[in-house]
Amino acid sequence: MSTNREFFYRKLHSLLGVIPVGAFLIVHLTVNYFAVRGPEAYNQASHFMENLPFRYFLEITLIFLPLIFHAVYGLYIAFQAKHNTSTYSYFRNWMFRLQRITGVIVLIFVAWHVWETRIAAALGAEVNFDMMAEIVSNPFALILYIIGITATTFHFANGLWSFAITWGITVSPRSQQIATYATMAIFVALTFVGIRSILAFVG
Amino acid sequence: MSEKVIELVIKRQADQNSEPFEEKFKIPYRTNMNVISALMEIRRNPVNANGETTTAVAWDASCLEEVCGACSMIINGKPRQSCTALIDQLEQPIKLEPMNTFPVLRDLTIDRSRMFDSLKRVKAWVPIDGTYDLGPGPRMPEAKRQWAYELSKCMTCGVCLEACPNVNSKSEFIGPAALSQVRLFNAHPTGGMHKAERLETLMDGEGGLSNCGNSQNCVQACPKGIPLTTSIAALNRETSLQSFKNFFGTDHTA
């Protein structure tokens, strides 16, 4: 058995990005979409999530620990690359670069978002429609949210594409091409869900 | 004698530790020249564009038919072999630089040792040496041989490593060339007898297969059109399965 765990860490990083972090993202965006149905529906849905049994256990094992590992190891990976899109301006090379740029944006965005919502809740604030409406009533914050959501959905969708390669699911160039189309469709769909939800808190 | 001249801008450095600098050259045009013959002209008459006598530009070359990989350099921004870079097809001034992903020994000469070390690391050969005649090995189907021939075109030229954003001084990544050789030798009926061993060299230690970030520049840059990214993805599948086998499976890995 090797003492060097790089292979394991890399594979784990890829897996955790999809399960559970990516799965949580989909649940989160879906619950957010209740905002489109109005404050009452949203409050009911977020209240349901808040009152799930084993809440702290679920939060720690399905969200915080995997997210922290993915973020810390991801930063290490991101800063290992020496970008060369000016010489090799191929589509995939740009996606490689964007994956690393959005990863860093998402890390900053999520840190801010968790501070404002989850940590605020732990300190006694109530998480509801009004809380979000208050946050995005500042146009600057709304713009940051839209950038953050788009970066997150891109990082997840494009991450699915490389997940399929990292685990050896898509091997042939044709399957990788189709995976590009499928993951970009996922990016567009999730971005729509995310932005429509955040706009529901405005006005 | 023709009045036409060829303008070259060459990034030079005296040795591994000195600072690089640019030097311009103007050499007389002849028909059907390539970058190598232009460099030979500079060696014959080492005078730069200002008319000053300088040292001859150092470069590496061997086969002159794009099968040895020795003469790779960056020509007008892209890494390629200088023997097949024809002057008539290049925009002037022609800019020549060494592939500085590798240690630059002098001018355009680089040290590709890391690639040869990688081939040793992954055992990119069919081990048949022994103390007695092992007899003939199993045969290979013709269709498979034709496919394997494409992978065997790798000439260790280093262009894929130069193009890869994950091969740099901050990373230990082995690079696409040696990875694809693992697929080639694992596909060989006799070479495949050491399949698990080769896969494990890619899973152990730093800079193995998992350092690939899927920028897929390598497959675009490869002068031999080797399906490097398909090799990498295929090895991802095999190493995933191998790791399951190692953890959940039996007590032998072969």
C-alpha cells in the first residue's frame, strides 16, 4: 500500500463534488424555487428543511465536511495549473480554466452566503423569505448573488463532465462530446432555476 | 542569388542558469527550406541581423522526418517539430523558442530526460528477458494491431507536455505521453501480463494519472494524432476498477 494518497484524494474530490455536494445543490435550488410561489410557500418549505430529523448530523456529514474537503483540495488543484488559453484557445482548455476560476468564485460566494444565512441563523436570526428579500434589496448584493449562482451551476455542470471522465464512464470522444451537450443543458436549466428563484425575492 | 531574406527571432540563452534574450537573424532565402536548414545557415555564418558576429544557435535534431521527436521547439507560438516546419508556410519574422516546460540547456536545446524517466516508471516495454527461452507469445488480432500502431507512433517529442496546463514547475504530473504508453503496452498480449503493475505505477506516488485536469490540449497538439485523451479516460476506467479490485477484491492483483 502506498503512503501517497494523491490518487485517492483526487478521486474523492471528484466524487464528493457530485455526491453529496452536487446532490445538495440540486435540493437547495429546488427548495429555493418555492420562492416563485410566494413568501408563504417558501417559508413552509424552508421550515420543513429546518425541521428535518437529525438536522445537525445531516448538515455536517452531507454538507459541511464534504464541502470543506472539496473546497480545500480544490484550491490546491486550482493553483497547480499554469493557464495557457492565449496559446491554446480550444473550447476544452477554456472550460478547464473556467472550472478553476468559478471554483474560487464559488468558494468566496458560499463562504459569504453561509455567513449571512446559516451562521446568522445559528446566532439567532430567523431564516425566511424576509431575510433573503432584505439581503437582495441591495442591488449590489443581488448582482453578487446572480454571479455566485451562475458560477456555482457552471462549476457543478462542468464538474459532472469531468467526473464522468475521472471515473472512466465516458471514454470515447463521442461520449465525451455528448456529455458536453448534456452538462451544458444542465448548466442552463439550473441557472434558470437559481436566477428565477433569487429574482422572486426582489420587489 | 536571390534578394529575398528570411527573418528569424530566436530566444536564446547561454546555459541552464543564464537569462534568456532575443536575437534577430536575416538569412538568404532558398527554395524548400525548413526551420532546420535555416538554423544550419545561421551555424554556417553566425552573424545576427545587426551584422555582429555571434555564437551559433544550438538546437537538437536527428531524423529530419518527424519520427524521432528531438527537434521540437516553439515555432511562432506553437510547439512542433522544426524539421517539418517549412519556411514557405510560416509567417515572418519566424519566432523560435525552446519548449521551456523542460529544462533549457542552451538556446533551443532542451533536456527531455523526465519523459524517458516516466517511460521507465511505467515500464513502457514488454518484459521478456529471462534465463531461458520463453517460446512464442500469444498472437494479436490484426484489427488490434492496427489500433495499437497508432499509439506506438509516440516519439516522446514533448509537445503534449508543453501544451498541458498541468505540467509545470508546481506539479509533478507525468503528462499524457507516458500515460498513453501504458495503454499501448497493456494492450499487447505479452505486455498485458504486467497490466496491474503498470496501472499501479499510475496510482502510486505523486503526479500520476489522476493529476490530469482534462483540458484536452494534448490531443489537439499531438503531431502524430494519438488519441491521448481517449487513452487517459480508458486508463481512468481501468485504474478505477483496479482500485476497487485492490480494496474489495482478492489477494492477487494480476
